[in-house]
Amino acid sequence: MSRGVEEGHPGAVQFDAASKKYGERLALDTLTLRVKPGEIFALVGPNGAGKTTAIGLLTGLLTPTAGRVLVFGLDVSSEPLAVKRRLGLVPDRPWIWPKWTPREALRFTGAVFGMTGRALDERIEAELEAFSLAEAGDQRAETLSHGTRQKAALAQAFLHDPDLFVLDEPMVGLDPAAQRNLVARLRERTRTGAAVLFTTHHLSLAEEIADRTGVLGEGRLLAAGDPRDLQGPRGMRGRLSEVFFGLTERP
Ligand code: ATP
């Protein structure tokens, strides 16, 4: 059970009693959690639990009503640009200008991150290749399948070698081979020190790839820990898929 402070150094992600209200609605309630460099963290929870709101706070798209959110020790509210430089984000509804091709979108993203010339060209080719976008890379986004657009969004997130990947439902639309490829690439990046925070409704995916999982329910962190041996309140213990419903279903 963990609404309290998790011990340890500030790490890649640090939510300190962060809350977010939309009008009177408390979407996130004093969230405290940390993600360390090298760690893959899965945020799970029922629809409306506050996962996308947490990502909004982490990426500076939203401002906390109370508490604070830090990325590598930088306060997201006061140092938004420095934070964004270290982030690779795939939002819940990734968007590419419909007339652009994935290659053009990657070029734009590279420019935003100050990448130029041959180094940028090489990185773009590498990402198109890594996400099997060689053919689709020169087709307009409006003509691409949902999954192919998702791959393009992922390629954009990887382009500048971020230290922290923030991925809202990254597997949505990806075929099994693309899912496996994404997992392998994220693991490769965490081995060299990057951190990953992702949301998912696939509990088995969290169990398979996450080092730690947080379960959100109605804006509150109900449990956080190893998804293969998660300890909840009232003596609950087991795999995430066993504990989840006990934590999130009303009696
Ligand atoms: P899902 O699994 O359905 O994507 P989620 O866990 O990502 O859900 P959020 O999108 O963070 O949940 O929403 C948390 C709560 O905040 C919900 O009750 C939602 O209706 C509310 N909410 C989200 N965005 C807004 C907004 N812009 N204005 C008002 N309420 C909002």
C-alpha cells in the first residue's frame, strides 16, 4: 500500500504529493512515486483513474494543483524546456500533420531538438528502419494505417535519444512483431540508463516487461511494486493480474 512517500533518490521521475483538479473534480490525489534510471514503470488503472492526467503533469502539458513533479531533479513547472529536452513522449492520441510523411515529421522533430545535417539524416534513417517504416516513411500520414502512424509517433519519441520515455498506451494499434520490437528497444535503452513510464490496460504486458507497476484508482495510488509479486492493502498479494481487481473494483 503506497500513498506515502517511496524512499530513495529523486531519480528520473518524482511525483511529490502531486494533485490535479479539473474544476471540482480531483483527477489525481496526492500522487507520490518515483522511477529510477534504468527502470521500466507501468501505470495501470481503470478508465478515468488518472493515468493520462499523471502523464500530463509529467510532461508539462498540465500544471499540478498541489505538490510537484520532477524529472531528473528538474521541476516540470519551472523548467519545462529543460525537462522536454530529456523526454521522449508518445501521447494518448499521437498526431502527425496529415499531409506530412513520417520522414518529414521526423525531420521536424529533429529540428525542434536542435539536430541538423548528416547526424539528423542518419538518425532518421535508423529510426525508420528500426520501426519498419522504410516503405511508409515517404507516404502521407493521412494515408497510413493506425498502427503505422503509431510507429511513426514512436520513432519521433526515440529520435533524440531521450533519457526518459513517457508513453501513453504505446502498444495500441501495433501488430505483435511491432510490439515485440518496441519492448526490445525499450529494454535496450534502459540497459544504458534511460527510464520508461508507460500506461497500459494490458496487465499481462505490465507483468512481462515492467520492473515496477503502480495501480491507480480514482486518482489515488493504491499499490506500487513488482507486478509479479504485488503487495496491496489488507494482505493482498500476488501477480498484478490477481491483485488488480481486488484493488480497483468496488465491493
Ligand atoms: P483512460 O484509461 O480512460 O484513458 P485515465 O486513467 O487516463 O483514463 P484521465 O484521462 O487522467 O484517466 O482522467 C481522470 C479523470 O479526470 C476522469 O474522471 C476524467 O473524466 C477527468 N478529466 C480528464 N481530463 C479532463 C478535463 N480536461 N476536464 C475535466 N475533467 C477531465
